[in-house]
Amino acid sequence: MKRTYIERSIRIKVKGPLSIVTGEYLELPADKVRTVRDIHKYLIQNYKDMAIEKGLGEVVENLDSQNLILVNGREINTLAGLDTNIGPDDEIVIINYTHGG
């Protein structure tokens, strides 16, 4: 009997200006993403240049200080910060802080 493997993914909802660069949802392979830090690395590798072009470079480079990051409804700084473990069943939301002046 042939086995079929379904590749699992981590789904991330992105809200605010950062979604201009990433889109409203990101799906990353679960076998490559184990922590919020891995999401940060992915964003830098794949979206940094576009973010800089849109004036959002700092939002990507300083992910944890420029965004509210929730894992299952809890802010990551109440967990393990960027080292917070994540899996395919977790709900992850990144909300960019926007400030006027």
C-alpha cells in the first residue's frame, strides 16, 4: 500500500501595513518553521527588499519590537519571545504597530 504524506504548514495572519508586502496570510512549511524566530528569518530572507521599497524595512528587521505577535491569542513576550515554539495547529497573528506623529 502506497502511503501519501500531506505536507503540513504553519499559517500566519498578517494585519496592518506589513500585509502590503506579505499579503494577508503566509503559509510556511511546518518542517522548516519551529519558532517565531524562524518566521522572522523567513520574512527577512523573502520580504526585506520589498519591505524597504515600501518604507517598511524596519517593520521586518525589528519584527518583535515593531509588531504585536500573538500565538494562540497570547503575546509572545508573555511566552518565550522570538524563541516561542510553534506548530501547524497554532494560530499566529502579526499585527503591525502604526504610529502617527
